[in-house]
Amino acid sequence: MDFLSDVSLVGGPFLWFSIACGAAGGMYLLWRRRHSWPLVVVGSLAVSAGIVALIHWILVDLMATFSENLPFETLAWSVPAVAAVLLCAARLPRNSVKGRTLSVLAMLGVVLLSAVQVNLYFGLNNSVGDLLGTAVARIQPLEAGLQRSPDSSKPGPGLPEWKAPAAMPAHGILRKADVPGTTSGFTAREAYIYLPPAYQTEPRPKLPVLVLFSGQPGGPADWLTGGQLRSQLDRFAEAHHGVAPVTVVVDPNGSSGANTMCMDSMIAPADTYLSRDVPAWITSTLDVSDDPRLWAVGGFSFGGTCAMQMGTAHPELFPTVLAFAAEREPALAKDRNKTIQDSFDGDTAAFESRTPLALMQQRTYAGSAAYFTAGETDHEFTDYMHELADAARRAGFAAEEHTIQHAGHSWDAVVRGMPGALGFLADRWELSR
């Protein structure tokens, strides 16, 4: 089973297998249409494109399942899958049992190719283990030996005084824990915690803290699969004598389909959970620095927006922000009026007073810093990045913005942008020694 879990879904034999299945399936569905196949291809693709566009409109504009348009690449790869379903359905009534079976298998081959390509774009499930959740399921709960010592009379050394011992582990470890909504009453899914090699030594140094949020829909585990968090932080630790931030990936939503917008609103007390319950749990449970200058917050897409909200609403807690493909403001739907109606009963002023752009017009953020990234082909979010970065600079942030070449609104952009973001933190925290 371990071998199966390690099978790549984004390269190697499986990728070529999906291409072969898609090509063979498509050719079979067009078989015996040699005189009319150009018309069949054009017609089926045109009808399928219309169906995909209609479903997209229903999901985004009518049902508000997503607050932004889905990437063009994912919609484009959905078209051949829908076309295969239509062609298969057209063949079934006049085929034999064998013919029907082959038609269904051909249709499934095209659907498989489309699904693999959509996953390849988003970069979320890189292996069978990622898709099935087996790797994440093996992560152990945070044990007592890794929690903060109750003997507070013996604080660990600060980073300038700490020296890496010879017996320090080579890699960080992952653990999971429930972060209760003690003050807010919010119920979140399990958080995931990365503890770097330096944390596994005695005495532990007071390490910096990075709090991360994933996209929506999604969950904390996405940072471990699509974001390749452990390998990213292990490489950082290797370059910094075992030191890396204690990283806690927390859940602002409560479920995959929920959207709290990281605000205290009619929907949920999400801001109170993230700004009070989460920091309180981290400082009481983990051996970390209590210097706010060594705390940062980050996220991707919805999570990047959430990170900007935390950094602008609570700069005393999170003076450094890593915003990967952040939205210009939180949203439940493309229709801004629906967002405001559902979250603040139509009170526009109450909603806007909690958005990063409004806060950056009202406050100054001397001492805060923000690192913005977006994929080169993710045009809508690249525009958001420029708008947020400009506003941040005017408000006093030390801000950088970076475009990830040949990347879209995907975890690939995060993976490729993370080394620069971590380097930004290293400079802020003076770890480059």
C-alpha cells in the first residue's frame, strides 16, 4: 500500500496512462463517424462548452458556491469530459451490450484525462496518498513531550544564544491537534503543526511562529499535500542550522464548504477564533517565542485574504504577512451585495470596516511587512496583488510583490513562491547567520 500511495498523479507512468486512455477513448467515441467526425467534434465541443458555461454560472453567480470565477484552464478541460458523456449517451441506445460497455469505458478514459489535467493545474493531489488522504491520516497527535514545559521558570534560550547540538535531527516532524474555540465558541477542524529540527532539541530555543490558512473550499491538509509544507520548511531549516518557524496550519471555516470570511459576523466568530483562541493555544501549548516581531501569518487564495485581514486588523499579533494570490477583499459571492447581506444583514459600513483595503486607509503600519505573490497567468489575482501591495506601501508596510512565471491560481504558484517568502521571513527575523 505504501508503494501505491507514492504513485505520482502529476507525472510519470500514470500521467501517460491517462493521456493514452483519453486519446483512445476519444477515438473510439468518434469511430464509425469518419465521414462526419469534424461536424461531430465541433458540435459536441460547442454544446459541451455551453453546458460547462451554464454550470459555471449556476455555481458562481446563482448558488455562490465560489466567490470568484473558476480558472479558465479547469473549465477548458471540463469541456472534453462533458463531450465524452454526450457522445457516449448518443451511442448507447443503438449499441450491443459489448458496444455499450466499450462506450462507457471510452467515456471514462476521456473523463480520467480531464480530471488528471485539472488536478495537474491546481497541484493539490500530487500522489495517490494525497488523493486518498492516507499520508495525512498517518500524522500523529501532538504528544505531551512536544508540548510546552509546565516549568516556566526555565525558559529556553533565544535564537541568538542557541547553538545547534551535534545530535539534532535532520528533519522536522508533523503533528496534529485540536485548537479549541475557548473564547469564540468556534468549532474548527484539526490543525497541523510543523516542528523544525531545532524544536526537537534540549533546551529548545524560542522559535518564531508562522500561522497558515488554506484556500476555500479546502482545509488545513491542503498545505501538506499541495503546498508541500514539510519539504519546504525542511529545506529552510537545513539552510538555517535547524531553525525554521513552528508552523501551525489552522482552520478558519469549520468545514470544506463553509466560508466565514475570517470575520466576526452573522456567519461565525472567525476573527475572534483566529486572533484570540489560536494565539492563546499556541503560546500555552508550544515552546515558541513570545516576541510578536517573530510571528507571521500567511495563506493561499481565501487563506491569503484571511492572512491580510489578520495582518491589518491585528498587526500587534501578526506584523508579517505572506499573501499568496489574495483577493482584494473577503467575499461569499461575486455579487458583493449578497456577501454583505448574508454576513452583516446588509450593513455595508460594518462589512467594509473589516476589509484590509479600508483598514489600510485608516491606519498606519510602521513595522509591519507583507510579501505578495500571484501566478503570472492568474490575471484577476495579479491585479488584486498590485492593488493590495500599493495600498500596503501607502499605509506603511514594507511590501514586496512577486509574479510566479508560468503559474496560475494553483498550489504550484505557492510551492514556487514559498522559498522567496521564507527568505523574506528570514531577513525579517535576522536568521541569515
